[in-house]
Amino acid sequence: VKKLNLPGLTLPASNIVLGLMRISSLGPGEIRELVGAAFDEGINFFDHAGVYGVSMHECESLFAAALGWSSAEREKAIIQTKAGIIPGGYDSSRTHILDSVDASLAALQTDYIDILLIHRPDVLVEPDEVAAAFDTLQASGKVRHFGVSNHTPVQIELLKRSLQQSLLVNQVRLSLVHAPLISTGTAASEKWTSQSIDREEELLDYSRLNGMTLQAWSPFQKKAFDGVFVGDREEYPELNIALDEIADKYGVTPTGIAVAWITRHPANIQVVLGTTSPERVRHSAAGSDIPLTRDEWYRLYHAAGYFAP
Ligand SMILES: NC(=O)c1ccc[n+]([C@@H]2O[C@H](COP(=O)([O-])OP(=O)(O)OC[C@H]3O[C@@H](n4cnc5c(N)ncnc54)[C@H](OP(=O)(O)O)[C@@H]3O)[C@@H](O)[C@H]2O)c1
């Protein structure tokens, strides 16, 4: 798969990321197979969060226990995790961030996290507390790089005023059928359509201007966590015809094309897969670097229901 250079990271980062949110139901052998399939495709980037699993830190723990990595193997991987979600709300206090990282390190059986994200914007955020936590974590070597998830540009700016470290990534919901990040841009001058309403505060261009890498979560889900649009010919007939035809042309599956629609964007967006199937990891990896033509990219965009006047 295609590799990206994220500023400061020693390893090149795969533009396809394996998300581990759904591994609770897998046994150790299945986890090894899933992660093995990812590595075989060149995927070296793994996305966790303290909150993934039935109990806190469960998925991190299952992952590490199943793999039993040596330190040499660990060093070939980029491990990202997140802190800040607590039962019933969010907590970005210094104490919570530090405690959460310690619990993640123990669960992941490692002594460093490559990238720590603040999982969701905390309404009660005190940027100086986040900064104090990041300073402590960086000084101790427990966390090497930092980022956010589900943050708007202004929320990022508010944090940046206090932080010493740069924010490398922002992980947000983005798929062919959930793309306001992209679609408000083409409707900006057409105020008669709700597609022009910018709820994202120009996040896409903000990220490009500031050298922040966007990561697309739920790349196959419909609008909420309500199933997958790939193959759903009843709800998305036109889109699936387009996916099928373009997939045929490139000799990949429609899943690969749904990935390619995101990776083709020049902002170098990473795609965070949630599949627990080694086969779907391979199908998705095939979409890492497909040179979709403008015709193909815009055909998918229109077929997903967006318009560009
Ligand atoms: N930052 C955040 O707030 C946030 C929120 C949610 C998720 N995430 C991250 O993003 C990752 C991906 O999220 P997600 O799991 O919602 O994304 P997803 O990849 O869109 O969805 C995965 C689910 O869809 C199924 N699936 C995928 N492709 C399919 C296909 N072609 N046909 C049928 N079923 C298919 C998978 O089943 P199989 O397992 O059977 O393939 C799995 O249950 C998570 O693991 C997590 O790391 C982040």
C-alpha cells in the first residue's frame, strides 16, 4: 500500500489503517490472522482507543495478548490510541489523559504510543491541562506524537494556543456516503441547497493548509452505524452500479473502489478500516493507490447523491 510521510514519524505510514474497534468477538488466532493480513499488505498503522471493547482498554489488551510481539516487531508498527471518552461524557483533564495513557500502555504491552489522539471534543476542555498532559507524556517518552479526532478547525486552534507539540492528525467520519467534509465545498456558492451549509468549518482545506493528516473512520458504513453501503443495491442502486463498473475496470472489488475514492483525494487522507475479515483487509488495501480518473471520481460523487453545479 501507499506510504505517507507524517512529519516527525520515523516510519513511513501506510495510507490504509487497521482499526481495532470491533475485535472483541475475535479469538487470539483470528486477531493474529487479521493483523498478519494487514502486515502482508504493507499496512503498518493500527488504530485503537481506550474506550474500544466491552470494558475499557479491552481491544488494546486483546490485540497485544494475541500478538505477543517482540520489541523488534513492535518497532515496525505505528500504534495510535485515543483518550478522553468516559462513561456518559468526555474528560480531557490532565489526570484523565495521564491515567488513560498508562492503562493503554499496560493493555498494549508496550512502553510507548506513537500517536495519542484526543478522542472527541470535550465541552469542558481546558487547553492548558491538555498541554500539561502532553508535556509530561512527551518528556517521559510514553507518547511520541499527538493529534485529535472529531475536532473542528476552531477547536484545534483553541488547543494549539496552549500546546507545545504539533497536532499531526485529525480522525473524522468520512465515506462516499458521508462526505460533508468534501461536498460543502462544491456547493459553496449555491445557498439554496443544504449541501452548501458548512458544518465542518472548512476542515478539509484547513487540514491541508496546516499540514494535518485527516483519517477517515467508518469508510463503509452508511450514515450512522447502520450497515454498509457497498452491496446495498436497494438504498444505493446508482452508487453500486458505478462501484461495480469501476471495480471491473481496475480488477479490484467495489470495496477497493470505495477506499480509492478517499485515497485519490490529493489531501492524502488515511482510511481507517473497521473490518474483522482478513479478506476484506486485502480488498481494501487494493484501493490504496488506484489512479481514479476525474470522470470516475466525480461519477462516484454524483452517484452518492452529491452535486457539483
Ligand atoms: N474516532 C472516532 O470517533 C471513531 C469512531 C468509530 C470508529 N473509529 C475507528 O475507525 C475504524 C473503522 O470504523 P468502522 O468499523 O465503523 O468502519 P467500517 O470499516 O466502515 O465498518 C466495519 C464494519 O462493516 C463491515 N463491513 C465492512 N466492509 C464490508 C463489506 N464490503 N461488506 C459487508 N460488511 C462490511 C465489517 O464487517 P466484517 O468485520 O465482517 O468485515 C464491520 O462490521 C474503527 O475500527 C476505529 O478504529 C473511530
